[in-house]
Amino acid sequence: MTDNRLPEVDLVTRMQVDESVVGSTEIDESLYSRQLYVLGHEAMKRMSASNVLIVGLKGLGVEIAKNIALAGVKSLTLFDPTPTAIADLSSQFFLRPRILGENLSQFDKYQVVVLTNTPLHLQLTIGDYCHQKGIYFVAAETAGLFGTIFCDFGEKFTVIDSTGENPLNGIVAGIDEEGLVSALDETRHGLEDGDYVTFTEVEGMEALNRCEPRKVTVKGPYTFSIGDVSGLGQYVRGGLYQQVKMPKFLDFKSISEAIKDPEFALHAFIQNTGHYPRPMNLDDAEVVLQSAKAFAQSRGADIEFDDKLLRELSFQATGDLSPMAAFFGGLAAQEVLKAVSGKFHPVKQYMYFDSLESLPTSVKRSEELCKPLGSRYDGQIAVFGSEFQEKISNVKQFLVGAGAIGCEMLKNWAMIGLGTGPNGKITVTDMDSIEKSNLNRQFLFRPKDVGGMKSDCAAQAVQAMNPDLVGHIVCLKDRVSQDTEHIFNEDFWNELDGVTNALDNVEARTYVDRRCVFFHKPLLESGTLGTKGNTQVVLPRLTESYSSSQDPPEQSFPMCTLRSFPNNINHTIAWARELFESSFVKPAETVNLYLTQPNYLESTLKQGGNEKATLEMLVDYLKNERALTFEDCVQWARMLFEKQYNNAIQQLLFNFPKDAVSSSGTPFWSGPKRAPDPLKFDPENPTHYSFLEAATNLHAFNYNINLKGKGKVDYLNALDSMIIPDFSPDSKVKIQADDKDPDPNAAGAGAFDDDTELQNIANQIPDAKSMAGFKLTPVEFEKDDDTNYHIDFITAASNLRAENYKIEQADRHKTKFIAGKIIPAIATTTALVTGLVVLELYKIIDGKDDIEQYKNGFINLALPFFGFSEPIASPKVEYNGPNGKVTLDKIWDRFEIKDITLQELIDEFAKKGLSISMLSSGVSLLYAAFFPPAKLKEKYSMKLSQLVETVSKKPIPEHQKEVIFEVVTEDADGEDVEVPYIKVNIR
């Protein structure tokens, strides 16, 4: 180190983090909300107190710095001993130098030191020093399509949570004398050997309740053993088990001890020659090979060398690729966060990755074509050559979405020069505007951009990074959907070379996938969920499409459980979310429909099922309980508490007393059913008062009543004059006891059919004409506004119900996550995933037609796990035609024909050996063999476009140049044949 002066640099890019947030002991949830759901508050607090040093600031170092900065560490110091060269712009952002001191003790103030693309002798010197001083050490480097990372977190490093998964829990059905625990109703427990659990609410073996964690031995999917239970009594009933995350301790070697494991070809060459090998130079490659062998021999390492691989490493040594920097930048940054937080399992100790499949085969690579040109793309040209760089620059790519993945994707595209050539273009669309919570992971956006459109701001940012993009980016603000096919029309799609999705919902992904299949465009798909990520390549005529497989459906709860028998906090949160809708959304919408639709009452009375409830709602919200003042809103909120947490519980216990037994003699309140208790309102109870305040404000919002300046004293004064009526359970009320039983209150079940009483209720509703100009304001649920009382209401409502049923309550943060269906996100995963996507984009640009060269990726940085597989080939369909067997691609093939008549279509298919039994377009059934002949007679002579317009009773839009028909056919043997769709060109 004494011979190397390390200039310190400040990160002056667009991803600087507000110093008032970084390092604060209070976590700004509006900024870090998505990351908090991945890491948790404790890990975030440890991170916000950490000082990190990064040495080496080519593209990889800047990528790591960006991801760590977004995560919110206390301080981030950056050094680089080398001057910035134009080739560094292949993957590097903007830096400015400043000089710092020279001796090793300067590292003592850092918890983590990160070296990137640093000479081996410095890695050894600094790494050993850090190991000795207990400083966490990470070394990462990339060379073209090659990369490695090394981690040394010292001896006895503590991992507090090695997976990041939510602890498992369940209901106990039984515990025998051997300690064998059975889960209720054969519910899979999901535990593994070596896991630990604790228990609560066990009757008979009370000593197990809140005991020290017991180690699990799995005996089957529904049973597990907790070992010796002698002396603990005999199990009677009840009980919950909860998995406990136990710390894991890891020992790391220093880099000089661990260095016997990897290959050192590149460092050996540099040590012997003093410079990097030249791109595609055979002489240098031979020296690399021989130097590596000599280096390994000198260290006593018994390594079997792959000569071809080492020569390729030499050819690419000076390469600096943005997607490789993104991959290792995300990975290394996550390792730094693991070091300072103890959250998730670290890489131990070396990890190697390459993407040699990304090397082009459609163009030549030679020393002449790969030599530096004095270009910002020299780091990429060194790997791929100047001919391939030209192909990259003339691509026309469509990016759907400019959020977290979209920002990272655009940054990578800017670095590689995508679309910067005379025929190149990038089109990006996103209909969303920027919110504060986006800034934590959508790194192209700054606080000044909040409120701006994502596509505009993202495009401006990457054009500043690479001015070559100016004039080559088109920004749109339209959702890609059926409603915008006049914008994203046939001409638009036909111009594209490919599509990249950066979306956050399945519906939009599926639509874009269908359009890519229709227009035969390659699609790059990706997504993240906390530390998990996936990438998928969709290639015309080669692979299945995104829509070929489906994710499992979202978890849903039986209504009976939510209404009457919750047993965990997820049930009460779902119930509270529905209470929010039924209290502040649906009533206001119903009132407004009544006031604006002339025949609303008449149509309601004809509905059947729940018309009485609708009419009573109108009477309450327009007459009996119409709010005019602050006091009205407070008293309404107080009665809502009484109805939900006292009266409803009393009614439930009237129907099913605590000592009730089933027909088989077992206690009714057992297993998943927890007997509740009514609550008595206490304004000094924080949860009770929070419910009152939130419900008051939301009800006032419905009635447009201003509550500014109201405090707790005002709320209590408003309650003084209230008389809460006594409640008596009603013997006529029916409550569904089991999910398998019919719901006695469902529409049509014992439907209310007393027309006279319905009319009497309707007569109480004020006449709509007399209320001209009056309307209610429905609440539109918004989870990210901490001042609107939405999450406050749901949190309080959920926890009060949890109090009814003695369920462990959840804080506001957890409630917001579940009720808001928030997708956890962290910048490191996003960076890594987009790196993988661009590595596949190289292959698409190259035009590779070998499916084995492509990779779908599945990663989990928490474990860490990296899995890659070939895309699944597109399915084929075969049938016996007149001239033998015919094979068609089920996804990518289609029958393309002109706008002929129905009879001509039937005849055309007959020539193929297929008879049409049904023909449809969209939701319209146009033809079926079983239709009466008289009905078919006039259809046979209609052109297909006319047939569609006649049956659907609406014209085909002017912008639409083709119509899709689905067809059901049979072969000559009468067997059904699932053939591709028909595309009819109508204009």
C-alpha cells in the first residue's frame, strides 16, 4: 500500500442519498418502506450506523456504491488509485477525485471494506489486515463476461436470519407421549430437520407454553417430533406452534488462506508483465495460460486448467460490461448489507460466474476489431468487437415500465449504447408519476422529480449519462393494453426488434406477452420479490411464452373464517380491510348512484338477495345517520366500535356459547375456532382511541366535513352526551358455523321477499330531487399517505378484532404490508436481475437460434441461490393431413388468410384435412356445426369481418388491420385437433 496513493472520490451521480435520512436512528418508512419489508427495522438500524469503504471505481465499484447508498448506510467513502479513462464510461458514472492518506490504519474506521478490480497483492495486503482487525472484507472483480466475488466476515460471524422467510406457524392437533406433534386437519407444517419451535395455548402440557425453543425432527409432511416430553403432563387440546429463527455461526478464512481455491490466471499475468493482456491477442493469451500454471504451482495448488477458457479470459481481460457490473454490483452490495446487519446467509467464500454464452457468433472477433477506438464503448468492444457494437447501436427496443427494473434497465442500455446508432431507438412508456417511496430503489429519480412522470424523468437521466441517446429515446405515458391499441398499433409493433418488460403486475405482463406472440417479437421478462428474482426469455418459434405458465393464486381466506372465526392476524387484517370498504367506500358510492341514476331504486328492488341492506344503507347515510357536524362523526365512529367489537361478539356467543358442543360431542370452540370476548370501549386505550379518531376522520371525509384543529379533548367532549343503547342478541340471526355449510345470509338463501316492508323502507329515503347538489365523497384507498387515516383505521380495526379473539396483534408497519399488498423490494436484487436480462439481450441481438444458449434465471440473494435453466421449448401440435403428418407450433404458428367468406374458410380447412366444428372471435361465437341450418344459411356467404360485426353488433375499430379467430377442428378420424388461431387481414 505504501506505493499507492488512493484518491478519495465523492459520488456525484443522480443517486446521492439525503444525508438527513442516511444514518438516522429513525427509519423514514415513506422512503424505505419496500426495503423494510425485506430487511426489518433492526437490520435497517444496524445498516444506518455503518461506515463502508469501496476501493476501485470502474463500473463495478460504482454499481456497488449505488446499491449501498440506496440501502441507507451511515456513510460511504470511495477510493480509486487510477485516473478515469474514456473506456470507463462503458459502465461508470461521474466521479471527482480527492486525495487521502496512505497507511493501512485508515481502514480502521470502517465496518466493511470493498475492493473492486484491485491487483491481487493489494487484495492480499488489505484483506489480511481487515481479517486481523475484524473488519468485514469483500473483493469483487469482473473481466468481460467473467466475474468473481470473495467474502471474509471473520471468525464466528453471526447470521441472525439465514433465509429471510416469515417464521412458520400452525395449530396443534395433538402431541403424543413420544413428543410427536400433529398439525391440525393435515395441514403441512413446512418445517425442516433442525428448525426450532415454541408453543402457546397448549392445554395439558402447559410446561411447553413459551418454553425454550425445541429442536424439530420432521417425521412427515403433517407431523414432527420435539423430542422428550416426559414429565410435561398429558396433552388435552389446543396449542399453537411458532418457528423460531436461531442464529447461525460461520467461520471465514482470510483471503491469503482461501486463495488456494480459485484460478488466478489474470492476476498472474499482470504480476509478471505489469499490464492487462490485450484484447484477442494470442501471444498474451499464451502467457496468461503459462503464468497461471506457474502461479498455481508456486502456491502448491493442484488445479486442472481449461486452456480454452483461460485464453478466453485473456481475450476479454480489459473488457468492462455494464450487465456484469450490475450483476456483481447487486451481489456484492447485498453481501455488504449482510455483513453489517447479520440478515441473510453470506457467500462463503468465493463465488464465480460467467456468461460466455453471450459471446456473439454472428460477427467476427479479432484483435483488429476488438482494439480500443477511443470510444466510451471500448470496454464492450474489447469483448464483442466493433461490428457487434454497431449492431447494438441500431436496435429498436421497447421498454414497458420505468419503475425500479425500468430505471436499472435504461441505465444499462445507456452504458452499452443500445439504440444510439442511426437506425436505433428506445421507446419507453409508463403511466405513473414519481412518489417519494420510489426514491429508495428507482435510482434515476431524485427528490426534485417527485410528481413528475417516470418515463420523462428516467429518459432525461440516462441521456445525461450518455449524450449519444439524445434524439433516440421516445417517451410515452400510456398503459399498454387493449384500450391503447390505436397507439401501439400494427405499425408500432412491426418496427420493433424486441420488447423488455419492467412491470409489476401479471395482467399487464400477460397482455404484452400476447402482443409479442402475435407480432413475433422476442420478449425479455423479469421480476423481483425482496431478495428473490427471476428472468425469462421468450423467443419466437423457440420457447414457450410468459403466459404458458401461471403463478399459484393469491392466498384467500374462507368468508366464514373472516366473519366469525379468525385465528391469526392475517384474518383480522383482511376483515379490517373489508370493514374499510363497507364503511367508507361502498356506502358513498351507493348514495351517489341513487342521487344520479333516475331509476336506481326500481332496479335495486328487482335485484333480489341483498336489496334490504342496500335500502337501509340509503336511509342511514341520507337520513337517520347523516353527518352534519364533527360531533355526528365522532358518535358514528363510537357506534361502529360498539357494533363490531361488542354487539357482534355478543350475538356470536349467543348463537354459539363458550360451552357449546358439536353433534359429535366435541367442544365447538376448539381447533381453529377461538372463543372471543366483547370489548368495552376505553378512550384511554391507544388502540380504541386510534380507531375512534381514524373512523371519525374517514366518515367526515365522506361528508366533506373539515376536522382541522380537533384534538383528543374535542373527541372526548363529543362522546359525553352519547347514550350507548343496551344490546340484546336476536334469536332470528343465523351465523354460518363452518365453511362447508351453506351461508344462511347469502343472496338467495332465505331471501327477503316482503315487498310491502321493502317499499316501506324505500319510502323513508329522501327524494333524490330534494337533495340536488348533494353527494358523498368515497374514500379511495391509498396506503402510502401517512396522513389520510387509511392504514391507521385498518391497523386499529384489525388489532381490536385480534383483542376480541386473543390473537397476537400486528404493528402499523406489518398491517400496511399485508393490507396494502405491498411487494417487498430492494435495490440489490433489481440491479442483479437487470444485469442478467441484458446478458440475454446480447444473445437476442446476436440472433442466436439455439435454445440451449439462452438462460432463464432464478435467484435468491438471501440464501444465496443462483439457478439457471434453458427456456422450455414451445409446444407442438400434430395431426394427420391429406399428405401425411403435419406439425405446427402451438404458440407461434397461425393461419394467415385474407378476408374470405365463412364457406371459403371451411373449404380451405377441408383441404388441410380439418373440419371446423366451432369458430369464434373474442366473446362472439360465430359458427358451430350444431347451429340450425336455417341460421347458418346466410352466414356462409358473409366475409369473416362482416360476420364478426354482425354477431358482435359493433364495428371493427378503424385502426385494427386484422382480426383473430379461434377455431375448434377435427381431423379425418373425427379426433379433436388443437390448432393455432386464424389471423385474418381485413385492410
